[in-house]
Amino acid sequence: MSGVMTARTLTEKDLVLLRLLADGLPVEAVGRRLELSDRTVRRRVRSICDRLGVTAPIQAVVWAARRGLL
């Protein structure tokens, strides 16, 4: 994981999405909670991962958790 990224890399909306994933909710449930399509949730997760330089959503969750953002 990249150590160069800062907390400013993530928006509050990104953090809400990551919190729901961290709670163990599947993409479909996250979409329902946020009133987004599954496709939009997947696209946002991919965007977060790309910005953080990680390959999997769980890595993004861990990145945020280690920085006290979740």
C-alpha cells in the first residue's frame, strides 16, 4: 500500500462507503443504503482503490482504518 497518500485523498462519501464495507455489507446492501446502483458502488470502490494504489477493496478499508478514518 502506498504510504504517500494522505487522508485528504478520500472524501467523506468515500469514507461512508468504506465504513459500510468494513461492516461486512455486500456491494448490493451498500448500494441500497446509499441509494446507488451496484454498478456505481463498484465504480466508486475501484476509484478509491486506484487513488490509494491498492488492488482490493479490503486493502482500502485497512488503509483507512490504520489511519483512524473508520
